[in-house]
Amino acid sequence: MIELSAVSKIFHQGQPNECRALCAVSLTLQRGGMTVFKGPSGSGKTTLLTLVGALARPTSGRISLDGRLLSNLPERFLTEVRRHTFGFVFQQFNLIRGLSVLENVMLPAYPLGRPHRELTQAAQALLERFGLDGKTASRVEWLSGGEAQRTALARALINDPAVLIADEPTANLDSALSGEVLALLGELAAQGRTVLISSHDPRVCSAAPVTRLIELHDGHIVGDYAC
């Protein structure tokens, strides 16, 4: 369970270009299911997921994971939490050009010191699951948009995270590929993972696997609906 209590995030605090991205947001996210954070650009949804995933710290407020306070942990402990708990799928994929698909998927697991053979087998199994077993040796810059998105999903799952965070996962995809990615995310949620998505895509917000829809505007939660 993830709990946010009066969480605010201010960028450039005290400067003329100060931006209040989140304003005293309180929220509880239970384990499992697929939650979509909906809102226009600048609503705070990406900032919120960044804070939930321990990629940034709130300016004020508290964030807890299963009763453990995260928002004041030293960075070295936050790094461990991220590696073991969260998987991230970024809007621009953030795949490493010049490396193969297999190497990209394996990359987040190297700091955990898993045996290389075991890690390779785990990465190959994920790629096969996502229909990419024929692309393992391909460089990522040669992939189509859908293939790159599925590679990013496989990479996010290599450390077997309990929570998968996806920022605008359909932003660069057509309708057919969007449906394919949403089906994969739905399967992960059905298996017991917590899937958290930011999106302003109506196809995502109305997708069958979505169990909760949270709407943000100007850094505030303005709607919270069970689906």
C-alpha cells in the first residue's frame, strides 16, 4: 500500500519562475489493480507518479510504502527501494541506443548482482512473452514504436517489481498498438501487480482493465472514481 499525506511539490521555490506542481495531495493506493491518473498537460499527474516511484522528493508532506516512510530516506536507501519495488516505463522509452534489445532489458538488473546466465534467461523469457524473441540481438534504434514500447515494458519487469509505473504509455502509438499495450498492462494487473498510469488518452481512461481513475487539475485531485 502506498500512502500520500498532504504531499506538495514546488519547482524553483522562492524564485520568479516558481511552479506549484502538486498541492497538498492525500491519497491511498492499495496493492493490485490498474489506476489511471488523468489530466491535461501541467495537471501534475507525471509529477505525482515521479514522487510515488521515489524518483523525486516532495517539497512537503509524507509518502509511505507498506507503512515505511519513504520521503525522508537517504538516497542510497531510496535507490534500493526503487530497484526492488518499482518498474518504470517512460514516455520516450529511454532505451539506450547502440545496445541490443536484450542488453537494454538486462540493464536495470546488473546492480543486483544476479548470475549472468540466470539474468539472460529471465530477460529472454520476458522478450518471448511480449513477442520480441526474434529481436533480442537487434539494436533498439531499429525497432518500431510498438516494439520499443514492449521492450521498455520488459525492461521495467526484469527485477520483478510489485509496482509498475507507466508515464503516457500510448502517447507514441496508434490505436492498434495502444490496445496491445493496454492488454499487456491489464495482464500484469490481473497477476497482482499494482499498475499506475498517467494519461490524457481517452482510450486508456476507458480501457477495460482500469479499476480506478483519478483526475488531476492544477496540482489538485478533482475526481476519484472506481471503474
